[in-house]
Amino acid sequence: MTAEQRRATLEAMIADEPTDPELRYSLAMEFASAGDDAEAVRRFEELIRVVPNYPPAYHMAARALQRLNRVVEAKALLVEGIPVAQKKGDAHAAGEMTELLESLDLS
């Protein structure tokens, strides 16, 4: 299956299950893997609007923003996402986002 076919399949699945965070996350990651960080960010932000309590979306969106040199936006997303992860009891995600935020503060 090509990347384009995977994206089309995910889009069709999302149409059937629009609030499934893992489907939306997988689609956003397809764009990130293809090097289309701008579209990945758009898809992560859409995921966050639909399912705001999904910590991986904040982390990966911030990483894509970092690659796009949109550091201020990346920091803002991390500041928003860290408490989401903490509230869910996801210390691993909160820690990764905190580390990324600290590295962005140094740059």
C-alpha cells in the first residue's frame, strides 16, 4: 500500500469514526513521515480540537512546529499539552513534552 493509499484509507475511516483519536493521529503521522510538516500540524491541531485530551497530539504537533521553525507556537502547544498529559496520569508524555519545552527554551 502506498502512502497515498494509506492516507485515503485513514480519511475514509475517520469519516466513519470522526472522534477516534488514533485514526486522526495516524493520519497526521503519515504527513509527518512524508516530510509534510505543515499538513501534519494542521492535522494534529484538528485532532486536538476534536479530542483535546490526547497528549501525543500535542507532543508531535510541537515537534512538527519545531521543524518548521515555529518555535513560539511549539512552546505554546507544549504548555497546553503538559497539563493534559498530567491530568490523564501520563507521566511519560508529560516528561517528553517538558524536555522538549526546555530544549526549545535553550535555543
